[in-house]
Amino acid sequence: MTFFESAPFSYVAEQRFAVSASEVFASFENADDWPRWAPPIQRVEWTSPQPFGIGTTRTVHMLGGLTGFEEFIAWEQGREMAFCFTHASRDNIQSFAERYEVDELGPNSCRVRWTMAMKPKGFSKYFLPVFSPVMQLGVTMMLKNLKRLLEKRAA
């Protein structure tokens, strides 16, 4: 979890959602929802049984043939989850982690804060600094996609 403070590249987005924290977590647990709001994700496979928690694993297949093998390092139902890559199908990422913090604001209102942190290696060390503004925009847009998906579903 300390990687989120020390990562050389970190992208943070925050949105207020007109749904409950439990609805956000239900979406996080739904493998089919991830590709709906995060276009780079093609498919998510949970490789651990429910209930999910610290130590849960999953495999995420992304555009361009990148497959990330993830382990959850934080899980507090309705409040927070975080995961990191244990390894990936490509050798351009030294470390990668994401953290989702959800604050219940009312019966149908919460704030979601998403942090994506990474340490690239190889050619990506030179590529990522140039494209960091695009990465930040992408994280912001994807969180807005999640907000629209969940608010539309709740309506």
C-alpha cells in the first residue's frame, strides 16, 4: 500500500456518484462491468472464489494483448479495495497498482477516489512521462464512465 505514495507515476480521479457505496462495490465485483466503463479492459476473470478479500486474485485481459495477473492487497467491503500486478504478459511494467476508496455520503450518494500507480521499465520509462497528461485524462474519463453506468442502472 505504500507504493501509492512512492510510485514515480500516479494518476488520481475523484467523482461524486448518485448511488450507494454498496452499488459501487457490487459493480467492482461484477467481472462484466469492468469492460463497460474501462475501454482498455477486454475481459476480467476472477480466479478466487467469493467472498472476495485480501489475497483474492483475478486476471485482466486488455487491449494490445496485455494480460495482468492481480492480487488484492486491500479489501474493506463498501469502503476500499486495492490490487497490484503480481506479473504481466509484457515486460514493460515493473510495478502497477490501483486503489479505489469509496466514502458513503448518504443513502444514495458516495464519493469514489481512484488512484492508478505505476513504475514502468524498458521503453515505457521514456514513453510514460510524455503521455502522463493523456493517462490522467484517461483515468478521469473512465471514472466518469463508471459513474454514468451506475447512475443509469440505478435510475
